[in-house]
Amino acid sequence: MEKLILFSAMNEAKRKGLVVIHGGCGIIGAMDAAREQECRGALAESANAAMRQLSSGGSALAAVVEAVKVLEDCPQVGTYILFNYIQFNCGKGSVFTRDGTNEMDAGVMDGYTGAVGGVSTLTNVKNPICAAHCVLKHSVHSLLCGPGAEKFAAAHGCVTEAREYFFTQHRYHTICCVLQSCCVIEHMTSFDRHKNRKQIYTRGD
């Protein structure tokens, strides 16, 4: 049986805020003790980042953005330096597409007003959750996608990175294994562990 790791943080002094997060699913069964400890540390950092925002008078919406940013910025989170294969599937550590790119989505909702903002298929925005927040605050639309979303995010101050930034060895290994298991010829452009561009060809039986 797999287990679900949830982390929460509460402002004990005033009891005016509660944060509950999870880091996704599907890998817990494969974790050893060291990996689980690193993962728990990052989740705790995420919950605490949100609580710090609430404790300083920030909104629940701002707290959510801060929590997700921590997960998007793994493997380097506060005092926790995660193993190269512990990243969460968002921001740095996002899975590869079959074409060898990292395409990221994010969405956020204001529970008080019902306003929503989302982005899809981003390839160069460091924190997609910030882009989604910008859509909520500054766009008449609810969802922006692709290059248009990237331009919108950059215009509103979101940090962008070269595509190599999002490369992680664990996700690279995963997509290689997936393609090798296919029963058709596959072709992918990606980056090796040294972030050098390379072509990958796999052929199934």
C-alpha cells in the first residue's frame, strides 16, 4: 500500500492560518529512507514558506504562490539540497515531453473571489505559478498558453531561464526509458547530463 505524505503548518499564536500541501504522487513506493527525508524536508520548507507569508499579513493567494515556488525551485530549497532525482514535477524537475522538452503548466484560484489564472506549455519561465498569478491579476483571460503566455509572463516581471535550466538527470533517464520501451522508432532532441544538446534515437522490437 502506498502512503500519502501531507505537510501542514499553523500559526499557533493567533490560529488564523492553516496550510496543507502535498508534493504529488506516484513515487513514494520507490523511496528509500534518505530520499524520503529529503522530500519531507522540502515539503516542510514549502509549508513554512506559505505560513511565513500568512504570518506577515499576506493573503492566502500569496501564501499558495510562495508554497508552490519552493517546489518549483527544487532541488535547492532553503537548507535542503535534494538529490538529483528527488525534484517535484513542476519548474526545475518537470518531466520531459516525447520531443525532449520540458513544458510546464500552473493554475491558481482565489477562493474568496472565484478568480482564476492559468498557464500552459511554458518552456522558459522559472516559476510557472508566478505566471499563473499574473494571469489572474492582470489578464482578462483565465488561461494563456505557449509563447504568448511566456511573453506575458516576462512583461509582468516573471523570471525566465534558458531551457537547460530545467534539465534534471532523473527526468532525462525516465524519458529515455519510456522511449526505449516503445515499439516504434522514436527520435528526440534533448540534453545529456552535461547539458550538451544531443539527438536520441531508440528503436523497439
